[in-house]
Amino acid sequence: MKWILENLSWLIPAAGIPITWLFSKRKYQQRELKSQDVDIMSKNITVYQTLLDDLEQRYEDRLKKLEEYYQNEIDNLEKKMLKLKSELETLKKKYESSNNREV
């Protein structure tokens, strides 16, 4: 006990060094964790942005395909309509010519 009292002047600072180191290490670890959280959030934002960009591109591609499909359908229906008009005119002429013969 006497030895402790005689050497108290250097024992207190010596005991304070590891305690200070532990507290500073904890603060450093907390800063490091916050930095990692920021990195993770940044990566998540990048992933979400990529997903949104990809979604927009897929939407535009799908819309373009649908427009092409329906334009083709419209073209086909117009062709059918012209063909049917032509057939109708032919049938009308046949009918009129047959009516003219009978009279």
C-alpha cells in the first residue's frame, strides 16, 4: 500500500492512458460505423437510380413495341377494308348488270 501511495503520481496518468484509449477507440468506431452507413446508403441510392433508369427504358421499349403492333394492326385492317370495298364494288356492278339484263 505504501508503494502505491509513493508512486501515485505516475500511476494515475498511467491508468488514464488505457482508459483514454478505450474511449477514443469507441468514438472512432462510432465515426467509422457512420461512415459505413453513409457508404451503404450511397450504394443503395445508386442501385435504386439504376433500377429506375432501367424501368424507364423498359417502359419506353414496351410502349414502342405496342405502338408498332397496333400500327401494324391498323394497316392490316385498312388493307382489309380496301379489299372489301373493292369486292363490294365488284358485286354491285355484277348486281346492276344482272338487273339491267332482266329488264
